[in-house]
Amino acid sequence: MYWNRETNAISISAGDMKIMRQCNISMERLMQKPANPQLPPLWSILSYAMLRSDGDAAVGIWRNFRLYQKLFENPNQFYFGKEICKTDGSVRELNVPMSRLRCEQEFVFENILSKLPVDSHAYAYRKGISMQDCARPHVGKKVLIRLDIQDFFGSVTENMVYNRLLEDTGYPRKLCRFLAKLCCYQHHLPQGAVTSPMLSNIVFRPLDEKLAEFAGFCGMAYTRYSDDLYFSGDEIDVTSFISCVKLVLGNSGFRLNGKKTRVRMPQHRQAVLGLTVNEKLQVSRTYRRNLLQEIYYLEKFGKNCLGAQKEGNYLRYVQRLLGKVNYAIASGAEDPKLKAAAEMLKKRIFLIEREFY
């Protein structure tokens, strides 16, 4: 079965027709359109197998269908564990899907999840949305509250995913359950699956709407970046406000990490995702100072500077420095030294590439 994404039209192969006759599938059922016209026309796991077989013979469709049934019955066997070191020295354990499951998750992400609605107050994992966009609503406020959701991905259960897919896609129950299992490990969102970030935004959408409404009622601005919740305003009873947010989250199966709760007044450095928002949006003084120091050593020692030696690749190091400079400028830094550094780094990258090639 071929699906034209632009017109949402499908064409049937000989293999599809054979399967339809064997399973007594009517053409009317095949042509039934989903509630969302952007979504692929699916009504069962078998139709998913037909679509993913991309015009294969009937034997290929049946082979894929058996694989998907196996995934449906026990998706956990298609993962392997991997450990990565966090910046604080601790270890984060990832559950990484094997290549075939990852391929299916990429298809689901691109063709289904990316078409589903996400609340405008969620800023992570969205194309064209930056950390600066998340921080901007909190500039110049008297009170900034940062809350952290404990074990964010692990708190999103398979049933939450299933219920949200059922409501947002309009697909049949068994198909939504299959898609939920395809994206979950041990009944929760795995850290390591390409679908987990987008699904966290999709599942959290009703809560984003509730929190934004509650914050607006209290005269507060609200944004969320993954598991970090930011609220800012001028006059607020902080203790009562946090208690209410905690109650809203708890009723939906999420918990706050009390150790990471931060409340900042104007006399403190107010930061959202590392960006200072006290009076205007900008990177911190420490960030600018360290960046200018790196640029100074680069100009003085060239490829022999410590940063380039640690990077192991001179061109990549200079490109990374340019990225950091552009990030600082985009975040509101008006330091003329950074603008001059950006031009210097661009010229250096040009000369390095010309020498290399």
C-alpha cells in the first residue's frame, strides 16, 4: 500500500489485494479516512503492516505483520541498556531500541506524532523553537519560580500514551494500543527512544493547558522546557502557588523534585535555562567571560591552544566556538567584542577549510 502524504491518497498493490481477499477486508474499510487528514489511513495492525511493506508481495506483508504482533506481545525484548555519564558525574541509564524497532519508531514519529497538537507553552523538542523563546516571557519579573518534575519520562505511562493517541488520532483502540506499546519500555517512556520527547509533550498537553490557565489567573507567566517548569510574576504567595501546582501535577501522576525547586527575587540572578532574565534576556556574565577568554587563547596560540588540543580537531573547535558566540548574541548579548569575535571566527573557518581542501 502506497500513501501519498501530500494528497492523503493511497494506492493498492497486488499483495495488498491478496491480503484483503484472505482477510475479507472491504474496500470501504480501506478507504476510511482518519479524523486528522494529515495522518496515514490506518485501521488495524494489519493495515500498518500493509503500509510499511510499501508494495511488497503478500508474503512480505505477512512477515511484517508477524513481526508487529511479536512487538505488540513483548516490545521489551527489542531494547538494550546503555549508560552515559551526566555532567554532575552520575550515570544515566538509557533503554535504546534495536535497529528494527527504532526504524518503526522513526516512522511513527515522522508520520503520526509530529502531526499531533502540542501546547504553545511547551518549548522543548519543537522545530523552530529555541531556549530564548522559553525564557523571554519571564524577563523583568519580580518573582521567578523554577520547578522540576521528578523522573519525567518514567512518569509517562503506556496508558497515558494510549489515551492521548486514542483521543488525538481517532484510530481504533487496538491500533492505538499497538502504537503505545511500540513507543514504550516496561510500560513507560524510555530514555533513548526517538519518540519519547514528542510523546512527553503530547501527553503533557492537558496539564500545560491547566497550568497556563492557573498561572494566568494568578497573574503569572508559564513556560515549560521538558521537565523544567517556569513561572514568573510580580505579586504571588509562593508557598501556596507551589502547593497548588504540586496538587495539579499529583492528580495526573507527576511529582515535583523538591530538591530542585528554585525561587529567585530581583536581587538574585534570575535564570531560565541558563539565560539571565532579570532586566533583559542575555547569557550570564560568567558565560561571556569564559567565552571571551577562550577566544583570546585561540587568537594567541591558534591550533596549539588548550581548547583545540582537547577537542582533537581544530576546525570543529573553531566551529563550536562560533556556535557559542552566535548563541550569546542571539540571547541578547550586545558586547561588541563578541560581534568582532564572530567575524574573526568566520574568517578563520574559511581559511582552515580552504587550506584543508
